[in-house]
Amino acid sequence: MSIIGVVIAVVVAALVYALCVALGLPSIVAIIAAVLVLLAGVPTGGYGLGGRFGTRG
């Protein structure tokens, strides 16, 4: 897994958190949204492509 993909996923999660807080949502909702973005982005290298458990042959 590329470290650049992880950094991109973290930056996108931080932007999601900031957007949720700016919209006036509770901070717990913003934290959950950021964690979901991280879970979706980190296993695939941060690009949202491919599978979490490997690729199909």
C-alpha cells in the first residue's frame, strides 16, 4: 500500500470532518463520517478502487 494513498485518505477524512462541523452537525456525527471515509479509503490505497481483501484473478 502506498503511503501517498494513506495521506490522501487522511486529508479527505479531515475535509469531511471540517465540512460536517461547518454545516453545524454534532461532532460525533462528524467523527463517524471521517472514520467511514478512512475505512473506505485506506485499504484501497486511498483511491476508492479495488477490493479490501485483494484482487480477483
